[in-house]
Amino acid sequence: MAADDVDRIVSAWRRERPGLDVAPLEVFSRVSRLARRLDRARGTAFAEHGLDGWEFDVLSALRRAGTPYELSPGQLVTETLVTSGTMTNRVDRLAARGYVERHPDPTDRRGVLVRLTPTGMDVVDAALADLLAHEHQLLAELSGTERDDLAALLRRLLHPFETDAG
């Protein structure tokens, strides 16, 4: 396989700092470069549907919840890793766009549930389809087995950092 930019960077560091183990750069510089490409692909896919990344995150959390496609604000906070104040603002903005609506929580008189509207479902489903098309393109150089192997290795690498690894 032909050398890439990371190979050239690593080679230069090995030349300049021969006593330093720069092997992690071979992995993490590539992961970082892929992450930037993925961020651009996601931005493109979401923009095609008039969404920001945070909007997709909230809508997709509700969509993944299954019928009736609703979660409490606290569950949304957990799913999207933002503060409760931030989530309140996000739900307000999504409700104003007609993508979600609030309903009383039947199990908690003081609570509310945030529910995906049919319009919200349509936009998140379409954005997801476009996102996956972009992501398939990013993975096109790998066979199915290579993708599975890469996913397993990344899972193993991320495991110690995940808050809910089980």
C-alpha cells in the first residue's frame, strides 16, 4: 500500500526524535483525520435536511427509543451528554420547528415526556439515510470482514473510556 501523509509525519518524527516511540501517531493521527472527514460528512448529510448535528442527536435518540418515540428530558440528557439546561433549550427549539412535542408523563405528575412528531420522524429518517450513504463511502476501501475487524478493535480501544460499558 502506498505511503500516506501520516507515514511521512511519523517518518520525520522518527528521524528527528529517534529515541522517542512515536508508534501511537500511526493510529491516532489516522483516527483524527478520519474523524475530521466524518464530521464534514455528517455536517453535509444533516445540512441537506436543514439540521444541525445537535438536532440530529436529539431526534435520533427519540427515534431509537422505539414506539411511541418519546423520552424524558433526563433520558435525553443521558443519551446526548449535555446539561439539563442545554436540553431544555434544545427541546424548545425542536418543538418550535414541529419536530417534537411535550406530553405529560403519566407516571409522574410533575414530569414531561418529549415525543418525536411525524415531521420529526421523517426528517431524522431521511438524514440518517443520507448520513449512512456518506459513511458507507468512507468505508468503501474496506471489505466486510475488515470493517468488522476494525469495529472490534475500536470497541476494545474505547471500552475503558465508556461510562456504560455493560
